[in-house]
Amino acid sequence: MKEEILINVTQREVRAAVLDDGVLQELLVERVSNSGPLGNVYKGRVSRVLPGMQAAFVNVGLQRTAFLHASDVLGPDGNQDNDVNGQGGMQQQTDIRRLLHEGDELLVQVVKEPLGDKGARLSTAITIPSRYLVMTPQRPGIGVSSRIEDEAERERLRSLLEGLLPDSAYGFIVRTAAEGTAVEALQADMEFLVKLWAAIQEAGRAASGGELVHADLPLAVRVIRDLTSRQIERVRVDSRECLDLIQTFARDFMPEFAPAIELYEGKRPIFDLYAIDDEIDRALGRKVDLKSGGHLVIEQTEAMTTIDVNTGGYVGRSNLEDTIFRTNLEAAAAIARQLRLRNLGGIIILDFIDMQSDTHRRQVMEALETALANDSARNQISPVSSLGLIEMTRKRTRESLEHILCKPCPGCNGRGHIKTPETVCYAIFREILRQHRQFPFGELVVLAHDDVVELLLDEESGALAELEELTGRPIRLQAQILSSQDAFDVVPM
């Protein structure tokens, strides 16, 4: 496996592409006009408490008021402040009105970016990541990433951190990148995080409600911090200034990786090396072609994402069951890649082609789990349902690729379809009759799309003449080339 990161820098946008053997696996985009607040720490001011939702709206200076649920508010002991119900020892969440009041000011961190019409999701449980560790300053304790599977290595890392911690005032989580790391590197990370937390606290005390206290690293540096591992062989950057920034960070925090970072000075745009822009265009479409001739159909909605698998032009070589099985195996790997590339999150429904063999169904499920194992976003897969569907969830912390790069079509308002010219013609006829019955007028002017006007003058000309005779008034048509096909107006003169 040969992984590489390409970073494309322009004045207003930074794009980072993660490739595996030259195939685009993940794309991260950050724009000056809309740099994401994920991970930022703010001095928030509570603007409204909602007991019915057990949540509060908090002003942190973003365009929309952010959302803080009671379960994301830490109590004085560093845990969610829960009450005991007394009935069977069941725990209940403390009423939000006991935790927060209107006008309160507190340090909060964005844990989920604004999505669609929803504001950012906040938490008072602040986490500060570095190369090898994540600091949880309000929650003492030591944790080790579940992606480090070797039990001996997990125990080694845990013992190292226990020896480094002077007391139990802070908590730390060991990241996957720390596997095999020496104690000196862990200690350097820990000292850096302790100093950074002290600076955040000091800035928080001086800040007013709604002010930014601490911003996460810029995208180009975050990619190096979060995505680089022993599998990443090279990072290429097409900006000298950005290269200096990344190399400075690497020399300070990950010196063993610094030699892998280099400046791209080719004449071709850096993303042209692997036709990445073409891949991005394909990732914005509904249909994904498979090498065998089959294809996926991906539908992203606000409630969930559905992915349908079809054999398409693949006819197989032996029998139908084998054809279906091979298509589903290929689709499992393609689905995992598309989830990362498009950054699809929330509820995801996978509709593989129905298989008769239990062995084939199990193998397809295992192939899907294996393909998703390298995904940095947490996911959970449910067994095949009675309808033959696979239900899964994938953690969503930022907008999908489609929502970052696109907006709803002004012609159909995001519906994905528009009314036919014939349907619009009949709606115009009904509107003419309605106005005839309600208002006196000298003539009517119909403003409509050029295709609709053409249909009225051709196939529907007889019906239009009948309406002129019925109303006793002339009906004049005026084409509006720039209007959407299903938009029209009937104006009495």
C-alpha cells in the first residue's frame, strides 16, 4: 500500500488529497470564506435555555447560534452531571436548568460543524490533540486508541503515560500514531499540551462571550498531524509558504516525518498528476461505475443516504448467483471509498443485490467491514435486515463534499426534477381560467420558459385559441429564456 498526500494551495482555498496507489481516497477542503470551526474553542454566552429539549443555544460568534445538549455539559467532577432516579438505581440526566442559565459564559468546543440549517454542536468537554496524544484537561485518566490492537503495545503505552503523569489533574488518550513511539516523544507531546491548555485557560478568562479563544491548526498542518502514518510515503505541496509552515510543524513535533515533505515544482497543476479534479467531479454525481460493469446509485438526503448496487452491464461468466456475488464484493470496496471521499455521515442504507447463499452474504459483510477498517471516522454496521438491507452509521463532524462544493439547483430547488413543459402548460390554462372568473382584464400576458412557449404555439395552440374565445380577450405569450422551466406568470393587462 503506497499512500501519498497532495496539498494544493491557492489564495482563497486549500485542498488536501489522500491517495492510495494513485487512487483518490479522501479530499479535505478549507476556504477562507468558510473555514470550518471544528475543534475551535470559544468563550460562549448562553442565549436561551430549552428545558423541553434539555439543551441550550449558545452564542459563540458564528453565523448561527450553536447548540449545547445537557449530555455535553461536564459536571464539576469532570463527568456528565447525572442524578440517581432512585427507582432501580437508574440514572437520569440533570435538568439543563440546573446546569446553565441565560447569560452564563463558559468555555465550549465545536465538536460538529454547522450542517445545512443546523448550527454547530458544542461540548464543554474540551479535547486538545497533538501528534501522539489527545489531552482531556477536565477528565483525568488514561485511554488508548482501540485501533492499536496489540495488547502488549497497549499496556506499554499505558504504563509510559502513567509514569509521565505527575498527578491525575489531566487526562490523556494515546492516538494510533503513537504505536511504537519512544517515551521521549510522548513526553514532548504531553508538555506541549499542558502549556497549550494553560494558554487557552488564560485567553478564556480574558475573552468576552462570543469570542474565539483558540483556533485549531490550518488544514495543511492538520492533515500532517492527523493523517500521516507509517503508510504515508510522501507529502507534496505546491506552495513554498505552506511548505515552510508544514516543515516547521514537522520539525517540532514529528521530526522523523519531515524528510517525506517536499515542494512540488512541476509545470502541471499538482492535482493533474492523478486526474483528481476529474475524480471530484465524478464524486458529485449519483452514479458510480464499477470496473466489472456494475454501478452504484448514491442518493444523499437530509435524513439519510441510500446506496443501491446494480449489476448494470456485468453479465458474469458462470451463473447468476456468482455474477451477483462478484458485483457485491466489488461494490463493498467501492462503497467504503465513496463514504470517505464524499464524507457521507449519519444513517446510511446499503441495498446490495439479493444473494441466496448465506456464505456469500457473510463474505460480502466481511469485505465491507475490512474496507471500512481504514476509515478514520467511527462507523457501526448492523446485521442484514429482514428486507436484505444493511444499515450503518458513520460519524458526521463536517459537511459532505457535495454540500461544500455545491448548492441546491435554482431550477428545481434541490428536488432533482422539474415539471415537464406539458405539465406547465396545463397549469397556465388553469391560471387563465381562474383569473377570467375573478378579475376583469383587457388582455393576458403569459411569461414562461422558452420551451413552454414553444409548446403553447405548437401542440397546444388549439387549446390556447379556445381559451381566447372563452375569455373573449387576447392572450399574448412572452418567452423568458433565463427562467426555470416550471416557472411562469400570468399577468392581466
